[in-house]
Amino acid sequence: MPKDTSIKSVLIIGSGPIVIGQACEFDYAGSQSARSIREEGIEVILINSNPATIMTDPTMADHVYLKPLTTKSIIEILKAHPQIDAVLPTMGGQTALNLCLEADEKGIWQDFGVKLIGVDVNAINITEDREQFKNLLKKIGVPSAPAEICTSYLRGKEIAQEFGFPLVIRPSFTLGGTGAAIVYKKEDFDELLTRGLEASPIHEVLIDKALMGWKEYELELLRDKNDNVVIICSIENMDPMGIHTGDSITVAPAMTLSDTTFQRMRDYAILMMRSIGNFAGGCNVQFAVSPDDKEDIVAIEINPRVSRSSALASKATGYPIAKIASKLALGYNLDELQNQITKSTSALFEPTLDYVIVKIPRWNFDKFEGADRTLGLQMKSVGEVMGIGRSFQEALHKATQSLEIKRNGLGADGKGYTNYEQIIEKLTFASWDRVFVIYDAIAMGIPLSRIHEITKIDMWFLKQYEELYTLEKEISNYKVESLPRELLLEAKQKGFADRQIAHMVGCLESQVHNLRSEMNINRVFKLVDTCAAEFKAKTPYYYSTFEAEIEKADGTRYVDNESVVTDKKKIIVLGSGPNRIGQGIEFDYSCVHGVLAAKECGYETIMINCNPETVSTDFDTADKLYFEPVFWEHIYDIIQHEKPEGVIVQLGGQTALKLAEKLSKYGIKIIGTSFDALDLAEDRGRFSELLTDLKIPFPQFGIAETADEASALADTLDFPLLIRPSYVLGGQGMKIVINKQELEEHVINLLKTIPGNKLLLDHYLDGAIEAEADAICDGENVYIIGIMEHIEPCGVHSGDSNATLPPFNLGEFVMQQIKDHTKNIALALRTVGLINIQFAIKDDIVYIIEANPRASRTVPFIAKAYGEPYVNYATKVMLGHNKVTDFTFNPQLKGYAIKQPVFSFSKFHNVNKALGPEMKSTGESILFIDDLKDDQFYELYSRRKMYLSK
């Protein structure tokens, strides 16, 4: 059946601010969906309150509404656009589904004659209501764990008595495992049951028998109106049941599943999908499988929408689930659509993988003081990375290298644990770094059977680890000069980094790289083509690997490299890696716009990134995508292969910026602001000399490398003092101290966690107002794109502050100082591109806190508030294609825009919620107000000092 021709206008509901459990994978899904629907000539109207995303870019839809996700906003939009025929709620996570249900219950869709597409209300209700879902499984004969619904404390006690411990408590209608818990002991039951009942919006929980140690799998499916169903991807959780899938290390395709069990699982998934209502689109089904020879299957849940796993499955297979699901929602059938990668085969097919992908979550526990760092049913990670390799071992190594936690991969970096008790504890109570601890346990000689007994991780995975350690031991017997070629090739094929090999043989990383070049062991690039090379792919989407040479009949030897280098002028954009607090989706927004601007300037654009949740790693954003770690060795090999004109580092946050020094050292051109200028802004000593020359005031400060030096400095600087390490993002390790004892404690702690770092001690301007400015500079001209005033006082990290654009109570004299300082600093740093400067204002004097000559967290917010494509302009300036004076700036904003931080504290009990110089928010929303009499502004302003922590 072709598309439903009655649909002329569609409303897409977004997922709102990023919180733990619902991150930028829905920005990726929503962006893809909007493009997919507009391709059909259908008008798209979009609502989302998140200003940091590509999804809310004015180019993505015909009308974008940056409004709170409430039924009130929905009614306003439907009144303004009576032409809306349909609403698509499956692209915005649980937030969109819940809002859609609420609007349905209030009769809003009916009142305005809008129909639901992509899902039906019954499907949402059946899958979200644990009781209905359990009954459905029973009816269709799909096994499920023994479970009972509970809506009261008393009933919960009865169920616990009946089932015995351990038990699992799962609240209904929640996301990211909010309020879910495993109860091992009777003593903990009362508190955890109360927490679960409170977390559910309908005060209902499902109590089920814990399937601890069972294996966990997910299937991603698509279904059309004709009841065609395809399984896009099978995903195996390396971690067994008991750890939320968002916090699990996952592997695709499934590795340890027998074919017969997989076929049974497929049948169950298709049966479940066909029995939850008449809908067309994407679906995610989760199963548990017993770890014995019987391989009993139990269904856990089904989500009738695109999910966190669909983003992963899309990137893993090259099959754009959200794009196809949107077409199916419009009425198309799978056999009428094209495979987006080959462009020559149908979308009614199941992708085949000739590689392995490994996803590892990225946590940020250091931001949540006092948080329980063990993993369980409630999701705690803030982002994720994905590695693609020819083997599980290579993919696992690439994923660990992508995490940016100062590790070079598994082992071989001198950073492993060596304390037996500590290792056993981290294995027993699943720790966030268990992926590394397993390797340390093997290195210590703990038998695999013991590791399996503790962790219940399948023996196959543990044997893969053991092989890696055996290889490390073997290589460690050699010096770099005597290392045999076959051992070096095997290490590279198993994903070991040059740095790790250098650690094993006791030499420099560059010596290993040179040895590889001499031995002709070079990285080759392979296509992600959905069909294991059975058909020709039209989409350049690559990962790297190492291959043994092939010998032709005539004796010539070669390795097969599928990445063909063109003779066009090329630009590489370095992505921002995994999402984390302090570096979120806003940098991905900047990278995508940088890519698009470079395309407009006639360059072939190349993107390097490893984050599966984002638009930058979509297969058709850049001309070429390398899904690789943003890790020196990988980047350098791609640069040598592609030979670009230069590399853009200032759009990918601190991740890309940290690589500027290496690029500069190796003679690779940095597009835009030079490394020297970037370094000058980071080096507090050099920067303060510059400010002194410019006669610009800054808080008194000093630099210390030991606790003694810090103590001596405190005598001259006066308390309170702000202490911070250099070269960090998101205020990591920053603290305000008010006496010598606090100073000593914090300095010793910092030097322990970030050894060898210089610490900056600033006199803290108590009670100052904080403001910031973003600007574009071409080396000669400066245009200030926005000045924002923070509602909270100086001392709360800028990412955690409510910020207003334009400022609401800075006088003309102060504003002029801000403008003058911004222009003078941008020019003195020889900035080419973007710069962000932060100010503290006390007694009408504007002091400089810091300057960052790169894209900042606030650039997307300002671009959305003013309706101007600032990153596009800045990129064209970086490329030397335009001067600032070439653009006609015309910002449009009535009243004020407020950037409001959003926190995920609900995921962490007993955490210090006080705000200070270290950033804690996971996302943001935008609020437009007409004037300062607005109640919401008044409320924010009255609470501004409540959370300040010293």
C-alpha cells in the first residue's frame, strides 16, 4: 500500500531536555524522521524544548516550536496550524509518548481532528501497563517471569512473602529504569517499594522474581501495515540480567546465542509485535535467556517506538530505522522503500554484519558526590561510545579507547587495579569500570571459572579477554627492535593501540607507529554496507581494521582498502566523542553545522566520531564518515590516508581541542584559530600577561603544583578561593574553599586524581554577577553574537546557571566594558572562528574569568533564540571563505530567552544537590518570556542563591 495521501501536515513531538535515560538518540531519531517526512512533500511541524539539538534547528522542519512539552503548548500549536492531520509521537522517547497519551485522554486529538500515526494508543497502553502486558504474554503463549502488580504497600509485602528474595521492583510508565531496584534482603524491601510506588506516575509497580545471572538480549524490529516484519539487529548484553541495558556493555550481532534459540526468540518477538495493536514502525523487544543448555526464553518488555537501542542498531547496521519507520507511519510498506545505503535493493531485508560492534556506556559519577557507583536496574550513564571491528576483541578495544577516561584500551597502560580485594569487590558489585577490571582479574591470575561465577558473564567473552592478556604477555618478552611482524599484526588486529604496544615493549608510541609503517602494517578502511558486501554500497561510511596481505597470481601483495580517496579539497571535522556532563549534544550541533558549511564552501567533508546517538554520525551528514575513536592514532592514520587541507578542532568541545597540540606538532593544519592561540587562552600565566597588557581586570590568582605552594599562595590571595585544574571541561575538580584546611584537603585530592596538573587559585569574587559573551572573529573584525547574564551569582558553573539573553539588569557602562573586552581579547588571541568569554561583575567593574576560543555550550542556544545560523557563518570564517563583514546579521528576539539547566538528580539518592563551580546538569531547555514581570522569571530570580555551595 503506498503512502496515505490524506496526510499533508504532521506534528512531531520531541523528547525535551537531555536527562539520564533519555539522551540525544532521540534528537537523532527526530531529525531523521523530519527529513524523511519532508521528502514526501509533507509539511512538518515540530515541538521540542531543547535548544541544543539539530532537531530544533529551523532548517529541520517547516515550523519549529521551542516550547515546553505540555498539552497547553500542543493546543496552541494546533490552533495556529489547523491544517495538521496527524501526530507522530514515536520519535521523542517516553516523554513524547506520555504527552501523546495525556493529550488523548483529554480528547485534544479528537477535538482538532488529528490522528495518531506510527503507533496506536492501545499499543502504548498494553506495553506500558505492566498488568496488561503480562496478561497479553500469557494469552499469546510467550513465557514471562513470575510477576505480580502492586498498587499498595500492603499488597507489596504479601507478594514479597509469596516470591521470596531476590526480587525486582519496576515502576510503570517510567523511563531509564527510574525507581527500579533489585531487592536482595528483606530489610531493604520497605524503602525500595515506597521509592518505586512514588516513581510511577500511576503509583503502580510490577514485582517480579529476579532472573539474576540470566543472559539479556534485545531485538530491533520494523513492521509495516501489511504485517511485514524485519529484524534489523540482534543485540547481546555482555552484562547479565540485573543491569539496565543503558548501563550494559552491548554487542551486535548476538555472540553466544544458538541458532535454534535465536529462531525461537525471533518468532516470539514477531508474535509480540503483531499482537499489540495495528501500528507501523519501529519496535524494541527485550528477552532474558537462561544460562544453561536449555536456553529458556522469557520476554521482559516491548517498546513500540524508536529507542536508545534503535540509534545503536541504526549505526551498527547502516539501516536508518527512524527514517524508514517514519515512512511506514505514512502508510508505505517495506517492499516499496529503498535500502538507503545500497540505493539499489529494497528496505524489506534484514541487514547482515561482517563486523562486530561493541557499545560501552560513559558515566560521570565524579560529578555526583556521594552517588552509589554500582550498576543496577536504574540507568546511570550519561552517554555511550561504539567501536566497530572485524572481531569482538578489536571492537571492544576501540570502544574502550573512545571513552576518554585516560585509558588506552584494556590493560597495557599501567593503570589497572592490582589489589585482590578491590578487584573481587568491583566484580561482585558491578562497577562502572568492570570492563577493565575483568582484564585486571585475569592478569592477577584469578581463574575464568571464578570470574564467571561472580559476574555471570558468559565464558565466551571471558575467553576473549584471556586471549588478549596472553598476547600482551607474549609481546612483553620482546624489545621494539626484535618484535616479530606476525605478533605486531595480531596485536593490531585485536585492537591494541600503538601506545599499549609501546608500554609492553618499553618504547615510545611513535616508535611503534614507525615500525608498523616499515613492516607495512597499515590501517585499512572498510564499508558499513548493511549487506556484507553482497551489493554495492553508495554511502561512504567506514571503520578501520588491519588485514593480512593478499597475494595475487602474479606475486604482487596488497591489502584491500575500501575507502577511495578523491582528488577534491577535503576538510576533516573532529567530533566530540561520548556525551558527558560539560560536553553534551550542543557540540554535536556545532559539528554538524560545521560539516554543512564546509560543504557549501566546496569542500569534501569528512567526519570522525564514535558516538552512536548523534546526528554527526548519521550516514549522510558528511560526505564521508569514519566511525572511529576520537583518539590520536586513529585520527592520524585517517589524515595520512585522506590528506585533507586541514582539520577543524574548535567545534568538538574539549575532546577535539585536546588534539590540537599533537596536530600542530605533526605539521597538520588546524583550520581557524591556531594551536598557539588556543594554548594561550588555556595557559593561565600567559593569558593573564595578555590581559595585563590589554589593561583588562581579572581576579588575582596564582598557580600551584603542590599543597605547600597552594598554602603559601593563600596568604597573598585572601579567601574565599576558587581552585581549579587547568585543561578541563565542565568545571571538573573546581571548588570554592574558605580556609586553609579545606584548601589543603581539596588540593591533595585533586593532585591524586589528576596527577601532574597545574592548579589555578583565583580570589573568588563573592556576590559578583556572572555574564558571558559569544563572538565570531576573523582576525580583524569581531561580531558579538550574544551576551547572556546568569541569574545565579558567580560561583555556580555557567552550565548550571539559568542564563538570560539579552542581559536583564546590566547598565550601559557595564555592557560597554563587556563589548570592549570581548573585542580586544578576540583580536589579541588572533581568533579565527568562535570565542566564548566569561565575566564576573562587581562594583560595576567587569573582570575576566576565562576565554575559550572555540564553540561553546551556549552557541546553539543563541542561534535558536535569535534565529541565526551562527555556526555556519563561523565555519566559513574559519575556512577563510568569508570575512565577518560579509554577513548581514539580523537577530530576531522579542523579549528574553532563558537557558534553563535540567538535572538528573532523581537517579542518584543521597547525592549532594548543591550547585557550585563544578557542572552537574545533564541537559537544558529554552524558555521565552515577553518581559521581566513573567512569573517564571520572578520565581527563578527569587531562588537564585538557594543552591550555591562553597
